[in-house]
Amino acid sequence: MQENEKRIPLKYGTAVVDKNVKPETIEALNAMAELAYNKVSELRTSMVQQTIKSREDQLLGKLKENGFEFENRMELVHFLKTRCLLERYPNQLNVLRVDGRILCEWWETVRYENDGSKFTCIIGEPPASN
């Protein structure tokens, strides 16, 4: 930080600005930071909802491929409760079994990348080994 700069606390972080910055500029910075924070929150919520829907569609597709179809959601829920077993492993691998046979597997991993202009969410990759 240089002599003519100062740190100012914002609602969602800190900014380094010129010492002579006007109060209305600080208010504008706070408003922009809040807008950005809200947009990122909306995007995360949207990505989570899309992921859940996609995972559900994949599961229903796998069940259908294996001859399991359901008239309604209640039948599906009953089937899942009585004939399925979900195994969750510490390495974030999930295995769904039907009557003891593996139906599908997936990784429960989420990784975010931000290159400054693009925000990417990567879901379902095997975790990196340390």
C-alpha cells in the first residue's frame, strides 16, 4: 500500500483506495460488492439445483436401462427404500446398489475455478490424490 492510499472496510471485504476518497464513493463500492456477492450466491444456488436435477435424471435413466420403471414418485421412493443401498466412501465415492448389484457410481466432489472473468464449477471428478 502506498502513502496516498488507505484501507477501508466494506461489507464483503476490504478495499484499498485513495486517501481523499469521498463517502459516496465508499457507499458505491459497498453497493457493488453486495451486488457481486448476491450474484455469486444466486449462481451457486442455481448450479446446485442443476446438479441435483442432472444427478436425478441420470439415476432415473440408469434405473430405466436396467428395467426399473415407476408410475409415480411414491413407487420410486418405495423402491429406493426397500431394494437399494447407497454406499458412501470417505474418498467421496458413492455406489448405488440394487438387490446387491452395482447400478451406478459417482464422485461427490465440487471444485470451483475463477480466472477473474469466468467462474467455473467442476462436479464429479475423482479427488486429487495428495
